[in-house]
Amino acid sequence: MTINVGDKIPSAKLMMATAEGPKEVTSEEVFGGKTVVLFGVPGAFTPTCSAKHLPGFVTQAEALKAKGVDSIACMAVNDVFVMGAWGKSQEAGGKVEMLADGSASFTKALGLEFDLTARGLGMRCQRFALVAKDGVVTHVAVEAPGAFEVSSAEAVLAAL
């Protein structure tokens, strides 16, 4: 079942690349006591994700924070090293936290998995964006396969 407005963010462990190396973080640490925008992408370094989705949130980080967002996080079913390298290449540091869900456990708990095994990519995350306040979802937008309309930074700004 896909996560909906009013649902609590499920408990999970994710990985984050830091200057000191990989760090495990819980969803409670990421979402607790703050307003968070989380957006998910099918994969780091993929065309739409790298050309539009992540860059939009990097560019709009200050505008989102001006509307009350405490933190912005990008998640993909990739390992922490790939997410760290992608964040560096996109100059996301200090603007967007890069979260790795390597085994897709958090993605599955959100009900947002996307099976691309037939295309050689395995289990991935659907393209989406959500807003959560103190761990409760207040907005969620999931893209149709191949689309990029409702989960952009601009769409999230309009929803706030």
C-alpha cells in the first residue's frame, strides 16, 4: 500500500554519506521534530534524475526553506557511495541530504517500489516527492512511470 497523507513515516534505517564516511540514520532521525521534503528517484546518475529532479531541489533549497521546510532529502535504491558521489557531482552539499536505501527496505515500507528487473535494474524507487511534519505525511505526489510533473521542486513549492 502506497503511503498517503496522514500516514506516519515508517521506521527504517538508511545510509548517508558524510565527510567521515558512511553513517547509518533512522527515519526517526531524518523526520522527527521537523518539516522534511523527501523526494525519491529511480536511480542516481540517471538522465531525468540528474538533469532535472535533483538539480531542481538544489536550486530551490532556499525557497523551500523560506516556506518552512527544515530539511530536504533525496533517496534512491543505490548504495551510500553512489549517493555520496552523485550528491558531490550535483553540488547538493548543505542543501539536500543524500539518503541511500540500498536494499529498498524503506522504499518498500513506503509502498513506492518499482520493479525494473526485466530491464536489468532490479528493484527501484518510483519517482515521488512528499512533505512530512514531525514524521506525518502532509503531501505526497507519485509520478506515473516515465513522467516528471508532480514531484519537482516547483510542484512541492506550489503545494506548501
